Amino acid sequence: MKVLMIGADRSVKGGVSAVVNNLYRAGLDKRVDLTYIGTVVDGSRARKLWKGIRALIRFLFCLPGADLVHVNMAADASCRRKMIFLRFAYLAKKKVVIHEHGGDFPGYYNLRCHRGQQRRIRRILGKADRFLVLSEEWKTFFSSLLPDVRMEVLQNAVFLPPEEKRDYGGHRVLFLGRLCREKGIGELLAAAPAVRAAVPDFELILGGFWERGSEDLQARAAALAEFVYCPGWVGERRRTELFSSCSIFVLPTWFEGQPISLLEAMAVGLCPAVSAVGGIPQIMGTEAGFYGEAKTGVLFREKDEKALETVLIRLLQDEELQRQMGQNARERIRESYEIGRYVDRLTAIYEGVMG
């Protein structure tokens, strides 16, 4: 089976590229004849535009020989960009699988698109042979939007590393991801001084790059440099080191699909403190709308600085609770989110689409 897959370039700092790189590591390209085309890169608008043009030319060159087109898509510019590729795939009468990764597609569709754009989205996405989403919540939303398309939930997955001895008595908390308001960095920085007052050796590590427009947040982090560290974007080797030196993973995001960073943190046994949005409750083994302590970590309401502060203090002051939740989180990944099962499921979906 010849699969032509498109999405963010594998060098991009983000979730889609992490998913694609994991698929290659897990051997999807050995199971199918896989061609991957990156449609966007990090950098300036000019660099992104040039990448998009070259990607479209290569896509048109590869399209005639493909059996199936797999489109990794998010919201906003990603959606608009991918709809161009989708039009050509439909014209070539190819089987199409759309894989929606964006955590804020409802906001994009309902708030940032006018009616004409909404009709175009429904028309183009509605022609797909299969539509993959990251959670039951997104399945409900997209089923109402695209009632004639077959929907399937395909949750993200990660590798399960060898188990290592972890010190849950340390007081280092780790965040990984884009540093911006939508990831809850404002609430995290607002809560940090109170957490430090309650736990004097508390340290917060913000791993990631500062997004444009987040200069005020960056200044607030710099003002707390005594215990807030910003090492920049964290590559694989440095990420492994940070996972080993921390015991709590925090993600106070406002919206989310299914964050790879959370899955990776759970896989190594970190104790999660996360907002209950998007596909996160499903990852944690709870129902949507659940707030409080679960077996695998603690969930709190997004944009709630006080709740975040209370959760972090509670966990930092209870080493045994951290240990239990961290170990349960790792077991949750072993049972439901290991990459080998993901590849099996994805290839079965391909086979089902091809008939």
C-alpha cells in the first residue's frame, strides 16, 4: 500500500511532528510504502510560504502513484493550507484519511471563520473517506459538523522507556511545550510565588520556546529567575535529563487535543498536574468534566490560578502521593498508549479504507 502523508515538517517543534517521528521510529514505513511531505517549517512567513509551495509541487508529483492520502491537520492556517492539498487529492480520486490534531478547532470554526469559510470547511472535510480524532469529545464535535463522514478515535501514543528509579522527594516541576498564554503560562507564573512560599526549595522549569506576543510573560518569568528556569526548546537528550531530575509534570493548558508531552511524562513515571481539557481526561482515565485527584494524577479547571497553586502545593508536600500517581500514570501508558498498538491500529484503518 502506497501512503502519501502530509503534515508539519519533521523538524518542526510541535505535536504533529512528534507524532510523525514516533511513527517512523515504530516502523510504519516498514508496514506501508510511506512518503512523508512536510508542508510547514518553523521560521519567518517567507520561509513558511516557500516551504508550502515546494511541498505542494512535490505532493502533485507524488500524488498519481499514491493509493491513499493521509492528511495531518490542526486549526487556523493548518486547516486552510491542508484544504488546498485535499482539493487535489479529491480531483485525483484518491482515498483520503484526515487526521485532526488541533485542540482549538471549535474555537477556530465557531469564532474565527465566517459562514462562507464554515461552508467550505464542511464541504471539503466532508469528502474524506475516514476522519480520525484524538478523543471522544472531538468525535462528538466533528460528527455534528460532518455527519456523513465515518469518524474514528485514534489516540496518540508514545514509546515506553525502561523503568528507572525516581526520586519523588525532590521539588522540581516541569512544563514542556509552547510558552504562551494558551498553554496556561500566565496562571503558572502567577501561582509560582505562593508555591515557593509554601515549599521553599520549589523549582519550576519551563522547557520550550516563547511565542511571539508573549514578551510580557517572558519578562515575568525573568523576574522569578531565582526559581523559574527557561532552558529554551528541549531536544530529546535534554528532555530525558529533565524527566530524570523532576517528579511532577504540569500542563495548565486552556485547550488541547492529546498532548505528546503529557504522554511522554507519564511514560517515565512523572506525576501529572493537568487541566481537564480536550483529550486530557481520557488520557488520565477519567470522564470529561472531572476535577480532582485521579489514580494517575490531578486534574483542575483551566484558567484557575488558585486551583493550580493548591494542586502543586498538595503534590509537592506529599512524596508518597506523587509516587503512587506517577507509577499509575506509567502503567496507564503501558496499557493504553504504547506506540506499537498505535501502528497496528493505523495500518488496520488504512486497510479498511482501501477495502
